[in-house]
Amino acid sequence: MPRGETVSELTRGPLPFILHASTEEFKELFQVLRENATPKASYLVLMVLSTILATFGLFANSAPVVIGAMILAPLMSPIISLSMGTLRQDKGLIINSIYTIASGLGLAFLCSVLITLLTPLNAPNAEILSRTSPNLLDLGIAVFSGVAGAYAHAREEVAKTLAGVAIAVALVPPLAVAGIGLGWFDGGIFFGATLLLLTNLAGMVLAGAFTFLLLGFSPFRLAQRGLLISAAIVLLLSIPLGLGFYKMVYESNVVERIESWERDDKIQIKDVQMLGLNPLTISVRLISDHTLSDSEIDKIKEEIEERLGKKVSLEVNVTVKR
């Protein structure tokens, strides 16, 4: 329970914008959050097991295995404790939460790197690559996961939804991918996955703190410093995320413009994929009732360049339909 000056701060002015947390709610929640912020052997064991499971699932390109690792990971609880510590400027809760999160992440990261070094596989698959290009949509997922996590901790009747929140925010898979990237000495995979992990953490902490503010667990005067620092970190991360989102939108527009192209001849363009932006590299599958000559392929390439308004490098796979 808060004491001394904190009590005076809490009683100064209306508590929050929406609700007033009762004394009993305040006491029970803080007991839970302080306990969650303390590292335990079971927490570290679950972090190791969930990361091993996630790493194997990523190598196997198996979404169900990766989802199982998300449910097993115990990171949600100390992150929500950090949200409350940030909101209330509780140094003890902040330090303990950061130590618990960092110890779990560090141990799990080492396990992922070790597994990668011992595994002969060295080709990225869809599950791995999907976690190396974060954008603003990932930040949105993290923010609303933080809201859900904080609300579930504050309301016992909805605590059973925490497993769903853990799946949504997916903290362990990008951690495992970062370990895979380091094990492969692949900077692109490592930094992309690390950015996604930091995005999830920062978004959850900020959203969780703001949710606790609205639920009445701190006055705004006490909370504003922590909220401003969290918001500044999220805004800083939003710069590369915004670039990633722009790239995703641009790629989507290019693919849509080519796939929606109604050609006069009998050659169909399918399976359009963006392989690179500089130079603009596109992979397409051409379906025709005859074997295409070089001149026909060159003509299609020129028409695509005219449609997009820029030079392209085209990779073509021809399918002959009989």
C-alpha cells in the first residue's frame, strides 16, 4: 500500500478520468504486481522452455508450435508490473520488473543462440522472416495487448484472457528470431527481430500504464512523468516502424496494380511478389497456352514498367497451360 507523501498525492483531486479504484482493489493488485516483479526459478525455467519451443517451431516453420511457446512464456506479468511502476514512479517496482524482464530475456536469448549454433539449418523460412520487418501495425498490436493485459490484471473476472493476450503480443518468437539472427551472423534478421521485440515491450508498458491510470490507480500528477518517458520511447521507435509501414503499403500497391491488370492477350500474371525496392525487383508467374518467347517476356516487362512508371528487374516463372 502507498504511504507518506504518496498517500497525500493520491488524495489530491479526483482520482481518474473514468473510475475510482477502491482501497481493496489497490491493495490486492499491488500485492500481485510486486510478486510478479520478483524473479523466481519457475519464471526462468518457463522462459527457457518457451524459447526452446519457439526456436524449434521457427526452424520447423510450424505456426502451432510457435503459438504454444507464446502461451507458455511468462513475460506478460513482469511487463504489467513495470507498467504500474512507471505510472506510479515506484522505483522499487520498476527496478525489480526490469531486472526480472532482463534476466528472462537474456537467458532465453542465449538459449536461442546456442540452439542455432548447434542446428545445421541456415535458411530463413516464412515464420522467421515474418518477424524481421516490424511496422506500425505491430505497434498497434502491442498497445492494445498492453491495454488488455493491464485490464485483465486489474479485474480478476477477466484474468483468464491473459493467454489470449500473450498470443497476440508474441514476445518470445521475436526474441528467438533475434537469437537465430545472431547465431547466423545475419544482421538484418537480428536487428529486425530486436526492433519488433522492443516495439512490443515499449507499446505494452505505455498502454498498460495508461490503462491503470484510467482505472484509477494513480492521479495524473504522479503519472505524467512516467507516461511522458514511455511515450517518448514509443515515438522514437515509431520512426523505423513508420518506414516499415510505408514499405509495406508501397509493396501492396505495386502487387495490386499488377495483379488487377486486365491484359488483352491470353497471358495471365499470377503470384506477384516484391523481392526488393532498390532496384525494384518483382517476381511473377506467367500462365499461357504456349511457350513464351524472349520477346514476349520482354514486352510484358516493358508494359509493367510503363504501368508502374519506373524500371524493374523481373524474375519470371512461366507455366504452360494445355
